[in-house]
Amino acid sequence: MERPVARTLAEWLDHQAGQHPRAIDLGLGRLNEVLARLEWRRPPVSVVTVAGTNGKGSVVATCAAILAAAGLRIGTFTSPHLRDYRERIRIGDQLVDEHSLIGAFERIEAARGEVGLTFFEYNTLAALLILEQARLDAWILEVGMGGRLDAVNVVDADVAVVVSIGFDHMQFLGQSLESIGREKAGIFRRGKTAILGSRRMPAVVASTALRVGAALRRLGTEFDYARAADDTWAYHGPRWDLASLPPPSLRGATQYDNAATAIAAVEALELRAPVRAAAVAEGLRAVRLVGRFQAIEPKSPDRPQWILDVAHNPDAARVLAENLRAWPASGRTLAICGILTDKDAAGIVAALRGAIDAWLFVTTEGDRGTSGQALAARVAPQLAAPSSTYDSIDSACAAAIDGAGAGDRIVVCGSFHTVGPALDWLEAQGI
């Protein structure tokens, strides 16, 4: 094989962005071809694959936290990233190092020959190579889009989770919840466990699991939970009954569904060491997930609170609105909102009606980005509060904090492309 050109990580990412004519081109053929050339074989470790419209990140993070608390060595692959591409691949709680990532890219480039890969396919292949070499006890893989044709689905999962089904990526997955559910259920395998993490799942998801011969476990049927008056809760599953669990450290009522789903996934795994109730409790307390109803408290009483939530589809926005109402502010709620052009911006803003007192619409960068002015025009019929527009996240954050006072809060939402730059600004300001 010809030795690839030496590149920095940034140069590799720029190179990969131009190697396929379409940014999204679902299918497993290209990956299987390159994996065959690499002579890659999945090591004998347990694999959890997590799909769903919303909640994937929470379930991945909770699974990883519980398994780590049990003393197991875990690798995760997630997407997209907020601030650093290396967030996508983690060994334990550590981001993959640049040296390992570049080494994986060099192996892929040398092997792919004429095969044109998408940006996400490069990412998935690199994750598989890095996780393979890390000598782990379990992998947790997050599906990028859909399931059946997503790059992550080249790996057969021992436990396949579909967290939720909602409207998103409809141009690729179909126009109905049934068609979207059918695509996401494509990660199920015969003789393996299929976990459904919502009580409102389209029927096709369960019927697909049964048709392929997976062992079906559904929230509300094969596993469930009950909350107690003292803020504890109990999990009931096929093998485990866990009482007096602490509330998940991730905030919001939906996080109980996500936590129960994560516990069900761990319960179904065959591992080298047992996962005891104490590890489940420790994992629930320890789990963290940046950008999902993440609260940054003010350092002085005259400054606002910040809430960061990537909510980028109507279902996620409804959950955000529920959380904002469950934790009301004494003052106003200002929203810095940037939404990509291929998202249902009107649906997102409509879901947040009544929860926001003023909107600051911002420009998002990249091929799918849109200007703050164009976004404001798209959502104008859904607005029930005053709005303004800004050309950058930085200028919107500065304007919001200048206009906010004691008891107010600033919500940053609508996209990873909005929350990530806002986190950079907050860090630069020492907030």
C-alpha cells in the first residue's frame, strides 16, 4: 500500500470532507469493503449500539458511567461533537489522543484505494480501529442517523437500543414515524437483545425485533421503573430489581426513561465482572453530558444562569420546554437560538412557545448553516415573544448577558453548531 501523506489532524479532517460527492450517503458497502482490506475483525467484547431520534447521548453516557463504576474498561463512539472532534471517540473518560486518531486515518487512507468515503464513514472506521486496539471490556456505539444503513451498523450489536422515534432527517429516513422506526430497528440482530426505550414506540419497531428473532425488552412491559416520594426510584427488569436508586444526575423527567433504558441495556450484557446495585447507583450519580439541559450557575447573584441544550428537533424542544417549566426562573428566559437549514425550525420554536420571553436568532456556520435573519423569517409565524438577530454566537451571547440580570436565565439551543461555540465563548469569558 502507498504510504499516505503526513497531515495534521485539522488537515485530515479537511481532506476527508472532500472525498465523497455527498456529505450523507447512507449504506454499508463502502465500509465493509475497506474493513475487508484492513482485515479488521471485531474483538470478542460486548457491544451496545444505541439508535433513536432523541436520548441517544444520555443512554450512551449512562451506560458508560454504570459500567465504569463496575470497574470495567469501556470505549464509546458518539457524534457529532460540540467543541473537539476527539470527543467522538473515548476510552473511559478520556478523549482519543491525536496520535492514535491520525494513525487510524493513515491506515484507512492506505487501504481505501478508490473507495470514496464520507466524513462520518472515516470517523466510524477510525473508531473501530481505535476501540479494537484498546483492549476493552465493552463498546458503546451511537448511531449517527437512522440505523439500518448507518455506518455503525457494520458491527453486530449484542444489545441494540432504540431510545425514541420522532420526526428528524425525514429526507433520508421517510415521512412517517413508521418508516423512521423501521430504519432505526435495522440495528436488531437474531438471538440478541433489542431494547425499546419509549412507551410511545411505533409498532413496527417491536414487530421488526420479533421478525428478526431478537429478544425483545420494552419500557413499560419487560422492564419499567417507579419513582418514590423521597426522590428515589426503583428499576424492575427481567433479572434485576433495584430499589432506592438515586435520581439521574442528568436533569429532566425524560432522563428517568433514559436511565431505565440504560440499565436495561447493561442488565442484558454478558460481562467478565458482575454489575452490582452499588455500581448502578454510582453511575447514575456520576453521569455527565455536556449540552443536554446543562446548567451553569452564576458566580454572583446579579448575573444570569445559563442553560445549554442542543435540542435540534421538535420533540427535543418539547422536552426542553418541559424542563424549563419544571425549573422556572424568577426572572425572564432569553433564548439564543441557531438552527441548521435542514431542520424543522418552525416546529422547534413552536414547541418552545410560552417558555421563552425573548429570542436572539444567530447565524450557524457550515454547508447546512443559515443566517440569523433567515432563521427569524422562517419562524416568524410561530413567535410569541420579541426577537432580534445576530451574525455570530459571540455577539448574541454578549448581547444576552448585557441585557440579563439577577433571576434571568439565558438558554442556548437549536443545534450542536450553536451550543459548541457558546461553550467556547463562556469559557473565554470565565463564566
